[in-house]
Amino acid sequence: MENMPAKEKKEKPIIKEGDFVLVEYTGYVKETNEVFDTTSEDIAKEFNIYDPKARYGPTLVIVGEEWLLKGVEDSLVGKKEDEEYEVEVPPEKGFGIRDSKKIRTTTIRKLRETGVKGDIAPGVVLEVDGKPAIVRAVVSGRVMLDFNPPLAGKYLLYKVKIVKVLSKLDEKIRELIKHIDPNFLENVKLSIKKKDQTILIELGDKALNNPNLHLSKKPIADSILKYIEEIRRIRFVDEAVKKVEEEATEAVTEEVEQSHE
């Protein structure tokens, strides 16, 4: 028997702008090696930055939409699925260069008059005029506030892993919905009608029993219509079903069984 030619291994696509990609990453401050952001729950706990309200695991990125820092997102272009690498992010592609104009001096009295409560001490983050500010110094009733992001001016290192490049329409839509509300698709039927460029999302009585679920509908619809070119219409279907009393149901079942005897 002649040797059969080896099956060619399918080449993994090269990531380009507009691609839907699932990634894992961990961000460090280059100077101190301090971890400040991660998609890994274990690493978050190890470095004491764990947030029980945060979502951990692979996260969706639409390349070019700046869902990540520019330096990290730019680095995805040209990479392939399963690739792991490290990228250095300079301040201009990270949290920005420190701006001396964003450092202001005020007084404790003025801060109290604007409604600021709690401790006012170096290192404390206050909300002033709707913006976060770090207290840099407090001297004789005067307060120095820094409105620069905490990591402004810092060089960062990111360890990145390309988990998956999404190519199927169904995958893109489901991951986009999960990105907005990770629990939305539980016990929900999703049908894609490519010919009609329509998505049918059948919620049953789920949304009726959980009114807060309605809050996710608009951002989900807006995101699908913005990022999925093949879709022009989304239909959400709620359903209320009258429950038959248990005794009546048992009676009907018994009648059916007798009719087959």
C-alpha cells in the first residue's frame, strides 16, 4: 500500500483589526513588578487584588475597539491562536503621561462644603467634582489632589495568551452577549436566521420573573447591531404560561393512560 500523504495541518489565522478574540492577561508595573490587573482568579488572590464582583477567565476583545489599553490591544495584531507572549506598554499607550496641570491644591473646608466625607489623608482616593483624585499631601488644612490616573507615567508589562480567535457567527454573538451579561443566556433559546439577518432570543418567562434582566436587553441589542455586520434585527420574546393545577394534570394523565389499555 502506498503511503498516504500526511493531512495538512490547518494554518491558524493571523489576528487583524476587527477580529473577535478571547484573551487572558496579567498586567505588571515594570519598575516594581506589582500586579495591578489580571484575568486569572488565582493570580488576583495571590497578589491581593481579588474582587468578588469581577469576572475572571478569558475575556472578549474586538481588536481596534480599545477595550484594552492601546499598547496591549495593538500587540494582538499579527499574533495567532494559542500564542503566549509579553509586551511592554509605554505610558503614552497605557494610562498616559503624568500631567502637572491635573494636580490641584484646595482646602479641607472647601472639600467638606462640596460634600466630601470620610478621612482626608495622603493616599486616600476621593471623588471630587465627579472625578477620582488621590490625596498626595495634607499640610495645615491645605490638600494636594492628584487627578492623574494612579498608573500614569508608568511603564507596564503584560503577559498575554491568545485563547481563541472566534470565526463562527454564533460564537461571536454568544461571547458578545456574555461580555455584557454573563448570565443572560442561561435557559434562553437563541436562533440566528442569516437569510433574514435576524436574531430571535426566546427568554420564556425568565425576564418576567427577573425584571432586572430587561436592563440588559438594550446594551445587548446595541452591541450586536454595532459589531455584527450580518445582523440587522434582534427580537426578544417573553412568554407567560398559565400553570395547570397539579390535580388537573394528574387527571388528564390518568385518562390518557386508560385510553391505551
